[in-house]
Amino acid sequence: MPKKTLACAVLALTGLSAFAQTSATWTGTWAASPLPHAVNPVQVSPSNSTYRNIVHISIGGNAVRVQLSNEFGTDPLVIGAAHVAISAGGGSSRPGSDRALTFQGKPSATIPAGAFIVSDPVPMQVPPLSDLIVSVYLPEQYIHTMTCHSFADQTNYILKGDATAASNPDNSSPLYSWCFVKGVDVSTSAQDHAASIVTFGDSITDGALSTRDANHRWPDVLAARLQADKRTAHLGVLNEGIGGNRVLHDGYGPSALARFDRDVIAQSGVKYLIILEGINDIGHLKRPENAADKPITADDLIFGLSQLVTRAHQHGIKVFGATLTPYMGAGYSTPEGEQIRQTYNHWIRTSGVFDGVIDFDKVTQDPAHPDTFLPEYDSGDHLHPKDAGYQAMGDAIDLSLFR
């Protein structure tokens, strides 16, 4: 090996070792709740493919590490290779930004069924509010269940073979879920006091019916506002919303009570939590899925939320309760459900259980008809906001809650 090449290699290894031994801390900059994702019955396996995920981070940093997940897999998952790069748009990487991920110094790893792994640190400067590409190659193997986050409102890509280092997604198929990646952390110095805010909820937090690839979810709006204020620019935002999620029962994904430790407590650097959950519990009054879906009451929801607050406080996490947005006119709305929503929102506003309140109901309601969305915020289904509604929600959050 030429002396110059050898010197560079030694310097890189020394720098990585020194980095690992510094007082740098890790803070979550992007996250998505993992869910089981069935493999198409006519597809033998999703293996010998590269899953190229595009993720919009919040806080920047001088190094990254990536969390890869097999938490809903029923078999060990072999990761043949994985890379991270800064996106140049459209699934292409910025020249010179691509980095191979390693796991205890090795380029591949096996994730046990039901587990996730964290990559080694990768020194690289990542700007806040930028898009990263996380590419994961799965060699030949049989996979019964994939771990993905469905309904990502983001165009991702599947490429044949090991294309983790490819500069663009040529000859790929589009995928609108994030697969096998569940989080990205960045490093900061201990003096930065960096921390993360988890936004925990259902499809309204997940950003359902917002414009694809535009990052118009209300947590994205919050992240941009935090970055624009030097007093809060050290805070990352982690979106842990799941469409159809409920507080008290499993449905599309585990209940809020069941997934809380994984999606909130275990997040890197979490200091704050915003909870917007309960509208799907109320909606099931009209069409219960099974006999276990006994009619819920406002007291049931209050009990469930109180449990989440207690568990967060045990870990020193401040909790902000968000009122439920209007839903009359939605497919599963009922007068009984509306009464529960009103009672529940009143409790959020007045109980003193939370460390602060974010009144999304007041922000999005039609003053002439407070049980319905303001028309200019309504996506059309009377349940989910459109981009303007998500913008109003993100703009309504008082940033002094986080100072």
C-alpha cells in the first residue's frame, strides 16, 4: 500500500476511534414507527434487493448513526451492506457524500427476529432539514415479514442487487414506505444541550393526505420553526405517528400503550413529548372491528393518556397534551363520539396532568361550526387536514414550551 494511502487509512481509523471516545452525545434527528409489512404472496422474497429510503432530518450534526430494524420479522434478517448519503433530490446522492455503514467494524450484520441494531458512528457533516439517503441491501434469504413504516408520503426506491453505493436510483421501482430503517441519530458536543421532541400520534401526526415528498406534516413544520430560532435550533423532531393507531387497542400497529417504550422512551436524547392520540378510539364507536372493541368512554381515554404521561415523567420527559382536532362529517363520526371528544379535550386543557397544552382543536375548527374543520384546512374527508391545516397546526405550537 502506498505510504499516502496507508497514512490516510490510519488517520481515518484514528479519527473514528477518537470520535467514539469523546463526550459527544447522540440525539434523534429522524424516526418512523416500525410496523409489520406483509410480503406479497407471489413474491418469493424481497431479498437480493436494495431498499433506498429518503429521510428528512430535523437537527444537523457532525456524525450520524442509523438504526436498522427487524422488530416485526419472524426470522433473522441478514444485512449485506448499508450506506448513508446526502440526497441531491429524486433519490440521487450528492457527489462525495456517500458513506458505507459498518457494524462493529464489519460491513454486514444479522438482526435477530424482533430486534434492531445501531450502526457504528459515521463522521460526516449533515445540514439541518436536509434529506438523507439510507440504502439497505438484503442478500438472498427467505423473509416472511418485513419491518417497514407504511404510508410514508415519501417516494423511496427498490433496486435490484447491491446498489447501496449507486449514485442514482436508475432501473428502480417506487416504494411509498420506509423499510428496514427506523431512526437516524446525529452527534453533538455535550455543550450543545441537544435533545429531541417526540411527536406521538396517529395518521394526523403521520401526515396522512399531505403532499407527497414535500414534508408538509405538522411535525415537519415544527422542525423548520425550531431551526429558524437560534434558541431552539438544538432540538430534533421525531415523528412517531401511525395511521389508524389507537390508545387502548391494537389495530393498525400496536396500541399507543403497547408501543410507548419503543417509540418514545427508547428514542435518543428525548426530552419532550407531544401526544395527539384518541380520535381512532372514538371512531370505533361506529364500526368496532371485533368483540374486544367494547364501547369506550372519555374516562377510558383519560386513563390511557394518564398512563403515558406517568411513564414519560418517570424518565424525565416533559409531556404536552394536544387536543383532538374536529371530526364531525368523517366516515366514522357520531354524536356520541363528539361528546367524548369534547370531554376529553376539556380534560387535556384543564386537568393539569400535562406540562403544557397545544390546542390543535381551537386552531383547526370552523368558528361557525366548532365540531368541524375550517374548510380551508380540510383535506376533504373531514378528518385529516390538508397542507394548509398541517401548516396551521405546526405554526400554533408555542416554541417557549421547549426553552
